[in-house]
Amino acid sequence: MRSMILGILLLTADVAHAETGDKGYFTLGLGAPSCGQFIAVIGNAPPGKYDVAYGMYVSWLGGFVSGYNATQYGLWMRNWCDKNPTKMVADGAVALINEMNAER
């Protein structure tokens, strides 16, 4: 019940936003709360049982990574999948992360 109420509050609250200064991006929605708030929400979700608030954060993170992929890597995932049609999409996501880490 508590998770449902938290989810409804998150859905009906004004859009949170925060400018991140010199990092060069502007954040809307669930990217704006602090990491402490994020941990407080996901810390309540036992493995395999995810509540609405947890799902919202995961969806936001997925969208953020997709947006990054679109702006920084163009059609990276599409190209990877074209070259690896029998592999899982998750394999491509891991390959993207590995490539991003190698560039650091």
C-alpha cells in the first residue's frame, strides 16, 4: 500500500527539475532527486519484487541511457544488433557500456 501511495504521489507531483551547472545538461523528472532519495526508494524493493516507484526510476534511467545513445553514439545499438542478430539486446547494452568505459 505504501508503495502504491508513493507511486501515485510521484505521478501527480509537479515535474521535478534541476539544472546541473557545469555538467552541461538539464534534468527533468526522476533524474533530479538526490541519490539518497533514489536509494531510499529502491532500498525498499526486495529482489524480484519491484514497486511502482522503483519501476519509474528504472524507466527514467533506461530513457536517459537511450537518449545518451541517440545523441552520442547515433545508431550504435541498431548497428550492433545488425552485426549480431542472434545475440540478446542485453548483450548489446553490455557491449555499449564496455565501449563507453574503454573511452574514459
